[in-house]
Amino acid sequence: MQRYDSTLLTGHLLGLADSSEQGFALFDESDTLRYANPAFRRALGLHDGEFPTWFELMRLGYARDRGTRVEADDFETWVASARSRRGKVPYRVIETNLHDDTKRDGERWVLTTETTHRDGWMLCVVTDVTALHADGRSVRQARDKALLTAMVDELTQLGNRRYIMKHLQDLLQSRAADAAPLAVALLDLDHFKSINDRFGHDVGDSVLCHFASVLKSGIRRDDLAGRYGGEEFAMILPGADRAGVAGVIARVLQEARNAKPVPDLPQLRYTCSVGIAFSRAGDDPRTLLHRADRALYQAKAEGRDRYRLAEDSLCDGLELLREA
């Protein structure tokens, strides 16, 4: 088998990509753009020399009325929801409507493929499909919307229980021969029923949405936050050790504890309790979540507003206690 010089191959690849009508982009493990060819920059409305994170890229396009066409009443909710699903599978295909003044009605349809490596780097390939199978596009869009509805919680726009379980199952299967840690946290809002009883369900919904925003902020692309049911949420944290998980959960507890989720009700505060479990050989989603649930029960029994790690009473000395 003939071998080629890697530098020569890289030069050819980059040269071909730069002249291609397809868009090519490479994002690193922090979801920061590291390479984008001219076609990708044109499609997403990105200027030369700009290398934003994916989150910033969506913001720039929205502000410039370029790139992805956002058909949602609340951009922040839309982008946070989209970000929570990004990079969770090794490969996925998305059909997207872009702003484009050169196309009829200012619309441009592209097919985007995302290939995510185990190290977190992602290759995005964007192909213009505006002229292809236009008569079937409404059917595909209806299908994609139905699939999205089936896996996203309508209120918080986080992944729902079905999505959490499917993602956890896929992770456990793919990591069967991998020694890298996988942590699952179950988070339950303390005394949530009393919030509904005292202030009403609309206020309760606002608290749930606020807590969802706390979970969405500051997590890595590989992490997953979802609504497990009612006032209970879940986080899946691949590759994080105990100190890393403790840091994430400490931030969540502190932000919830210090928050004023409803501006018109400054007296309303809330806390949460958390149970954490790390995967073991032979785990399935049920056994792993069962251990996290037992740890959550322990945190509740010991006074709430804290976390407990399954089979570890002091969480390696990183116990969090409620602040006065």
C-alpha cells in the first residue's frame, strides 16, 4: 500500500476544501471553530478571521440576519436547546433553512452532517440542497419536527426522559471496554410542591425553566442535561472524575440557592438535592440511575440542598452543606 507524505496530503486536502462549493468546518473539544473554508463562512455569514464557539456563531448569525434561520419566539431558548443536543452522537444529519439573499424568497436549504470524534473534535460538512427534492421537503420537516418533539421536554426545552435513557444506553454500550469514567446525577428541587401550592403552577413552571437554564450554562458539549420528570432532572457527565463532577454540581447548587427565579417575587428562593453515581462494568441505565436515586434519597434525608455520591458518605471530603 503506497504511503503519502502527511504534510503533502494535508496541503491537498485544505486546497480542495478551500475551493469547494461545500462548506467544511472543524470544531475542537470546546466547540470552538478551528477551521472553516470560504463556502462555510458564506453559508453561515461568518467573516474572515472569526473563529467563534458554535454558541457565538449562532448569535452572530442571528444578529446579522445570516446563517441558520431561527423559527422560534425566543432565540435564547432555541439556541440553548439546540446546544444541549449537539455532539451527543458520533454522526448525525440535519436539514436546515438558511438566510440567503441570492435565493428565491431569501431561503437556502442545506444538509449538514456532523461527525464527532471520541476526542470531542467535530467535522461539519454543509451541502446546498435547495434544488433537490423540494416537493418532499415539507414531509421531511414534519418528520424532523415530530422526532424533535418526541425527545424534547416542551416546557424547559431540555431533553426528556426518553432522550436521557437513549443517550445513556448508547454511552454505556460504547464505553463497555473503556475505563474512562461516566457519571450520572439526579437533581430534585426541594419542597417544589410548596412552591406550586403557595404561588401557583405558572410560578412553578418559571422555577423549572430557571433551573433548566442553570443546568444548560457552563456544561461541556459532551455533557447532557435533561428533565427526568416533574421537578427531577438528570445530568450525564462523560469523562469527568469526582473532582470535576463536584465542581459542576457545586456551581449548580450555588446558582440555584442564590437565584431569584421570578423577578416579581424576590422573596421566592429554591434549592435542590443531588445524587451522583459513577458507572461500573455491566451497568445498564436502570442500575446506574438506581444508585444515583439512592444517593439522592440520602441527600434529601440529611437535610437537602446538598449532594451525595453513591456508596460514599463524604464524597471524598467535597461535601456541600447549606449556607446560612
